[in-house]
Amino acid sequence: MDKSMTINKNLLKWTSACLVLGLLFISCKKDEIISPEPEKEIPVKTEGGTPYYKLQRIENLVVETDDANPTVPPTAVLFSLETKAIVPLLYAKTNRWDICFNGLYNSFLSSNNGQSGTSLGAGSTGTGAITIIQKPFDQVTDIPADGTLSITKTIGTDDEGDFGEGIGWYLYDFGGTKRGDGSYDKQHVAYALPEKRTIVIRTAKGDYAKIKMISCYKDAFTADKWFRTTPHMYFTFEYVIVPKGSTKFEIK
Amino acid sequence: MKYTKYTCRFTKKTITAALLLLTVAFGSCKKDEPDPNEVLQDGKSVVITDLAGDTQAAMGSGTPGKEVRPFYTFLFRFRDQKQIWIRNAADSAQWLKTKDWDLAFTGPYNSEVYVNDKDYQYNPGFGGMAKSAVLLLEQSYDTVNQAPSDQTFNASEVTKIGWASSAASNGWFFYSLNTHIMQAIPNRTYAIRLPDGKYAKLQLINAYKGNPPSVTDLNWPAPYYTFKYYVQQDGSKNLQTK
């Protein structure tokens, strides 16, 4: 009798605990999804914390593309430099993501800023900003002044190539004659410019990162391996993230 | 009852007559329709129609009668509508770094337009003598009555007027990589501050011959530029043309 009572009691305890947990979980989830007020945002718990001061490499971050309809605006892709992962669009209005890959072939990068009318994070608590520096990654050691970062800018095609939009991270070779030999296979190739371009971003939470865009082609990290039909868009890039208030991009 | 009476009156003859009248009316309507280039005239602006770009060049895929090579850049001067070709190093040396041009039509199909700016490294006039600035105004040409402030010009990040890969870009046309057809974006006017401090406005209208409202035929003759501009000669910011 006593025994079965204890078992029952224990069972009851467990069941109620599970129920409560379940409820908590559900309510948490709901909060996250709706979360119209910024103060309700729950920061992502990153295992081991934000990976500060270490060189990070993301290989072949794949973004769906449709070569049959290349100018139809694709779905934006959000990425967190803190968790090193794609963030569902559901979280666009939160400070959980740092870079938005948007526009043509998802090749235009922008930041997460709640004050920017054009950012996907408009209205969020994101304090992001972005710029591009005409130097290779290793030479960018000082964090540029906040005044030189833009909350609205998108960074994509470079004016050195065709259809450039200012200074960008890649050169688009329309006719295949700028970097290629003019052959069919070298036409319409997008050349990342890691040798002379570095993106600097202030993250949604105010940290700083410098980013070397290396390629948008699958498993092909150098220009000799890039052709019209090489599978794309598979973003490969390296970055270093340092905490809010830093003045240097240090690797420790 | 009255209605039935009326319907009865619609004999074959009347119908034919009505149809005839309608056709005549429609025909005359069509005649009254203004020439697409005539509506561009406002009595003040300079309207350039079908200015031939590099029609001999082609990008890839052997088009008969065209050479596979990059498009030659041409320059354009506002004050006398002079078109200047840059085909070789000698042309470049003679013209690019001078103040003798206002617009450079570069890139595929001459579709990427620069103002003359010595300070931007990819500008054809880089290292030269001219300092211009350009801004995108998202309004129709006729409604632009005033040039923006100098601070706005100074802060401009528009390096070139070309392809708009998205609605957020500053370009003058959308280009479908699928159909390969260019389409000017409505309500885009470019305000320009010229090297001599004068203000101007510019609308790029078409790259297809005859300024058709839309093109479905990939082989429609191109590039033939239609555009209009106005330079305020008195140095004021007044850009009213209508």
C-alpha cells in the first residue's frame, strides 16, 4: 500500500513537473515568436559564449537560388556571427542576427538595425551597421569609427566589375572579359575580392566583426575554380568578432 | 416597354453605321496620340532621342554582324550635346581627365552612366579635373523643381547610375537576367551638381531604338539612348521645367 502510494505520489510529481515544464516551454516559445516588445527578447544562449578573438570560418553556407528566375527577389537569409548559424526569418525583428544576405542572388549584405527603415531588423533592438574597407582582411586591424558605418547600406557588386553598386565584395564579370578569357564558361562569374576588400560590421548587439568574403561557389575557394555553371550560392567567409567597446580586431 | 422599342430599332444598318463611326472615332483618337518623344518636350529641357551607343559590340553568343568585345565607352557633353567615343588609349588620354564631358556611358550596352568625378577610383574621370556629384530623387522629372542642398550632394553615395539590382539601389533600370531586357524605372530623376557649380536634372528614359514603352523582343535594336536633361544656367537651384 505504502509503496504504491509513494510510486503514485512520485508519478504525480513527475507528471506535474513535466506539465509545468511543458507549459513553460510552450509559453517561452510563444513569447519568442510573438515578442513584439523588444524588452521581451531573450538573448540566444551560445554554447561557450560568443566566439571572440578567434578566426571563424564558414564554408559553403548554402542559399537557395533559381537560375531560371535570377532577378526575382529571393528570400532574405539572416546569419548570426555569434552562433555561426542561419537565423529563421521569424526572428527578423530581434537582435539575434547580424548579417542579412538579400537582393540579387542573396549577394547584397546589410546589417541589423532597428532604426533603419531599410533593414530587415527595422523596429528591432538591433544596433548594427556596416561598411566595406578597401584593404585585405589582415590589414584591417583598427575598428573604424562608428560614424563611418552605415545603418542602411547594402554591400554587393563592386564598381570594378559590371553592374557595380559602389565598393562591393565581389566583381561581376558580365562578358567574361574582366577576369576571364571571354569564353562562355567565364561569363557571368562573380569574383569575390578577398585580396582587397574587407567588410566591417557592428553586430546587432554592438560587437564588431571584420569579414573576409572568400567565395560564393560550392567547394571552390579560388578564382581559377569559378565558372558560370559552378554551383552557387554557397558563401564561404572568415571573420573575427570582438566585444562591444573594442578598438582593435585582435586574434588571441 | 420602351426599351424593347429601342432594341427593335437596332437594325443591322444602324449597327454597321455605329461600328463605322466607332472605327472612325478610334482611328482619329489614335492619330491624336502624341509621338512618344514629343511628350518629352517641355520647352526648356534638352531631349536626346536614339543616340546610338556601341551598337557593334555584343557580349558573348555570336550575334551576326557584332563583335564579341567589351562595349566602347562614350562621353556626352551637356552644353553642345557632343558625343565623344573612347575606343583606345589615345581617346582615353585626350578626353577622360578633362572637364569636357558630363556623362560617361559605360559597361554592358553603355547602360552604366557616370557623372564626371575625379575623386572616385572607378569613375572614367578619376584623377582628372572635374568634381561632380549626383543624387537619386524618387520623383518624376517634371516634378523636380529644386536641386537638393549641397550637404546632401556632399554626402551622396551614388557612384554611378546603372543597373538597379533591387528597388533599393540607385540605378535607372531593372534588367532581367532571364529575359535580358532592360526596363527604365519610373519616377527616377537624377539631380547633378556640375563641376562649375551649376545644377542639373537628368532622366534616363530608354536604351531601345524608338523609345518603345516596353520591349519583348530581345533583338530590338539597342543601345539607342533616349534621355532628357536640364541645366540651370543662372547657378540657382531652380530646376523647374514645367
